[in-house]
Amino acid sequence: MTASLGRRVAAEAVSTGLLVAVVVGSGIQATELSHDVGVQLLANCLATVFGLGVLILLLGPVSGAHFNPAVTLAAWFTGRRTPGGLPLRDVAAYVPAQIAGAIGGAVLADAMFAKPLVKFSTHDRSAGHLWLGEVVATAGLILLIFGLDRIGRASLAPAAVASYIGAAYWFTSSTSFANPAVTIGRAFTDTFAGIAPTSLVPFITAQMLGAVLGLGAVATVYGRPAAAAEEVVVPHDEPELASS
């Protein structure tokens, strides 16, 4: 990695915050412009797809554009035995930055729409079928990110990851949070995109299970990589691949 750890941590905090601001802000705007839940979800989805793609493209060269503790942990695990792998020290810095950024993004979105800056969500998402949706969404995300690297198509990450999240909005019952940091951030807003704090633990547990299954799928489909190829990187010698 060419950027210092401080710059990379700052990039992760800012990017995750902006991602949550896009998700939450577009959800608020959608509910103010339409009473049709389908239209609201479509608007929220489109804004997230475009925002995510731009953020990955812009900040991938700095930090790898993880925006997601599940991706950070997966990157550490897959590269832990290689000289160029993500160090555990970096993981310990990335994850808190992602969570802090996500909370800040939710507060920023609420501020932009004159909502209470911090009002915990009352949107209960405690149901088995929603947890299954999160397992599927996160497993697919991990398979996509690490699979792209394994086939030498990491340059497609901005479009591919954003497209996958857009699709997963609609084909998963949970609308594809697929990100523990974003999930925590969305608990701080009682708006369209919110999630009740009581729903956090099972959601995050499902996401981490999905990450494990996603890595298992990568190993099953592509086999064990050569030592030099274990780190997930974006093209042109830039840092790790990105996520939602």
C-alpha cells in the first residue's frame, strides 16, 4: 500500500460515512416525495448504486475502499500468510473507522433533512427470513469481490459491486445491508433506511456468517490461490478491492 495508515483510515471513515449518508438521505428524500413503498425503495436503491460506484472508484486507490468490516476481515484472513497481506494492525484501525464513519453519515443525513440528529430507529427487522437474506447478500458480495480478483477483473469492481448491491436490494428479503458498519450506522436514524438497535446483533451475526460462506464459495469455485495472488488488490498496484 502506498498511502500511510492514517490516510487509509481517514479514507475508510469518510467513504463509509458518505455511503451511509447516501443510503439514509436518499431514503428520507424518497419518503418525502412519494407514498409508494416500491417507488421509495427504487429511489433508495438507485442512489445507493450510483453513490457506491463513485466512492469505490474514487477511494479504492487510497484504502482499497472496503467500507465494510466483513470485507476487511476477509481481506486479512485470505492474505494473512502472504507478505503483502492486510496486517492485523490495519484491521484494528479500519473497523472502528468504518463504524464511526457510518454513524457520522447517518447523523449528517438527518441534519441535511432537518431530522433529529440522533434518534434510534424503531424499524424492527428481527425475523429469520431477513437474517437469511443477509447471509445470502453478504456471501454473494464476498464471492464477487474476491472472485473478481481471482479472475483478474478487479478493475470492474466499481461497476460490479454497485450493480450487485442494486440487485440485492430487490432479490433479498433484507434489502441487502451486507455490511456491519453500515448496519450500525443505520440504527442511529429513525427513517426509511433505519434498523432498530435490538435487530443489530442477529443482523451482524448473519452478515459475518455470510462472509465465511462467501470465502468458502471462493475456495470451492477457484481453488487455493498461489501465494503471490492471495491479496485482493485493485489494478495498477493499488490497495485492496472494495465493497458496500
